[in-house]
Amino acid sequence: MKYRYDAPCGLYCGACGTVLADKEGSYEELAKKWGMKPEDLVCHGCKSETVAVFCQKCTFRDCVVSKKIEYCFQCDDFPCKDLVNFRNDQAAHHSVVLHNLNRMKEVGIEQWLEEQRSRWSCTQCGTSSFWYDTTCRKCGAGLRDCRDEEAALDLSE
């Protein structure tokens, strides 16, 4: 099975708890914890054919497909009000989307993916981390989570 960690909106799916649980084979445990059906959490990333229930009705996925583009930064309306509202909602991991999309445009998708893979890996042992992890699940090292990243961003852009 092929995982895709790039999302049209600029999220990095490699730090998504659902994708990580699927990749690690622990999505049934996560489903129990969240009171959901395990099959609703099977996900290989937003740009894959297999997405979790949270992303199945994503307006950004539908929009880029309808415009025959891959990423929101390729749109003439970038950044649209929907994307700005998404960035400013209550989910801290959404706050990086405009920053990420601008970075994707600047350095290209492959370099951005490598930067994100490194960013969301434990500096001590290399284990992938979830957006909200504050300690590494494998070695216990401290991690900088998405709330730390949100606090450091200039959200006026």
C-alpha cells in the first residue's frame, strides 16, 4: 500500500494520528479510544485512494480536482477565504497550511516532504510523531508539537 503525505491544503499527512495509526497497524486501538469504527480510520493520506472518514468530504480535495490542479497554491484564488478560515479554526495543526503551501511553492514538493519528514521525526530516535505529541512514543524525548509551531508563526500572512 502506498502512503501519500502531501495534502492539497498544505497539511503534512505524515504527522496525522490517523495515518500514523494505519501505518503502524494500531488504527483499531485508536478507533476504540475515539469510539469509532476501525474501518473509518483506515487512511493512506489525503492524496491517496484510501482516506479516513474525516477527510472523505474535504472541500479542498474536491476543489483542486475540479480545477485540475494538485495544490491550493496553484489556484488563482490562493489563498481563498475557505483556506484562511481553515487555517484560523480551533485545530492548531491547521494553522500551518498557508505557511506550508508557500514553502511547497518555493522549494518544491519533494524538498518540502523531506523537510516535513524531518520536522515530524524525533531528533533522538527518528520515530515519526503526531502533530500533538509532546514526547516521543518510542524513546520519551521531548518534542515540539503543532501548538508550539502555531505560537511561532506569523498568522497575519
